Amino acid sequence: MAREQAATRALLDRIRADAPVTRRDYLRILVTVSGGLLLGAAAVGVGVFRRHGTGTAPPKRVADRLGPGEAVAFRYPGVDDRALAVRLPDGRLAGYSAVCTHLACAVLWREQDGTLQCPCHDGVFDPASGEVVAGPPPRPLPKVLLREDSRGIWAVGTG
Amino acid sequence: MAVGGGSVRPEPEVDPDRPYRARQLAPYRRDAGLFDSGLTGRYPGLRGSGARDARIRSSGPGSGSDHDPERAAMLSGRIAVVATIVVGQLWGLTVALNAWLERRTGQVWLLLAFEALSFALAVAVWLAAPRDR
């Protein structure tokens, strides 16, 4: 009995000594991964991944007025879409998503520098265009369209 | 059987009372039959009989030798090609996600077509392998 068990154990050791995954298995696994990547790209194409400004919302009043160099934070179009509006020193009004395009930290207005800055990794954005000026963010900030009238400043859409 | 250098190849370790023991113990192994046949040494084809070894397709002179020595290289080549395709698809997925976030939808569809073409190519390379195992 013990001899039979020892023989069985020896045979199992021999079987396990070889890698159970063959090169043909690797080829099949790679093709499966390729199909998974195709599915991932299809998910991107049909819009599974959320981005700022997805969806629509009615115009939202974000401030009564803003003086030069002042900014206000708000959420538009959804409650998860953090945004900010800035009155530039030259009087123009600019609105952007306040979610950094690097790792989604909050983007803040630094009046002393006149820049939009992400403090997590020192990403800096141009307040006039939303383009990346410095730091690791890979994309400019998505725009929030603003309108100003006698009743205040309104967020009216995303660009 | 004498093999080069005068060494003697040991007899296959097959229990005559239980010739299909490996298949019972490890049914998930497609090569369990090779263990049962004792053809699992470094040069399994040298045994000569070809019993239960799908790679040996005929008997007689030369039987047991590899008739398609380039087959293994072709398989490695296929793996290299498909791995390269997968790396390209990873790049494409990264660029597609970036384009989606920047609202460049046209570029997303182009990259989706690229991914589909790459997958079709990978499947073609996979299916083109000969069914010799």
C-alpha cells in the first residue's frame, strides 16, 4: 500500500515538474487578450467611460458677479462635475472643469500667480485657454461655457 | 536501445498493471498519455515505436525523428507576432481613451477599427497554425 502511494506520489511529481502552460496555450491566451483589448476599445467608442460634461443640464447661475482676478467654484452640469469660473485681469470670463486631467485632483485658482494649479502634482493650466503650462497633466482642462447678463453669471454648457 | 555515446536509455516507467495511471491522476493534462507511454524523457521520439505519440506519424526508417524541425520556430514566431499585435493594441487603447476624453470622436472610431483589424490578424495568425498536436 505504502509502495503504491509512493509510486503515485512520484508520478504526480513528474507530471507537476512540467509547466502546464504550453506555447500553444500562450498563443491562445494572447489572442484572448487581443479580443479583450478590442472589447475595451469598443467600450471607449460607445461611451462607457465617463468624461466631464457628459449629459445636459439647464443653465445654472453660478455667481452674481465676479471682479477681475476673482473665481468661483461650482458644479455643472452634474453634481459630480466640479467646475470653476474665473474673471481674467483683462475682463474676460473663462470656465473650466476643476478636475485635473492628470489624476483627478481639484484644480484651484491662484490669484497671486494668475494660474490654475493642481496642488497634487504641481500641474499648471493657462486660465485663458485651459492648456497645460507645466506639470504632468496630459490634456487641457475641458471648458465650461459661461454667459453673463444683468442677473449674474450662468453656466450654459460644456465645450 | 543504444543512444549516442553508448549510454542506454532506461525503459519507460510504465506500471503494466495501470497503464493509464497519469490520465486518471491528471485528466486536465492533454499530454497525460505521454506520461502513460513513458515518452516523457528529453528525447521522447527516440523510442521509435510511435505508440500514442501524435508527433510520430509513420513507422520504419527515420520514424520518431522530427519531420518538421522548423515547426517549433514557426510557433515561436507566431507568438512573437501576436505579442507585437497585443502591444500595438495596448497603445491604441491608450490613444483611444485619450481621444475620447478630448472629445475627438472621429479618432476614437479610427482606433476602434485599428483594434478590430489587429484582433482579426491575431486570430488569423493563431488559426493558421497546423493542427499537428
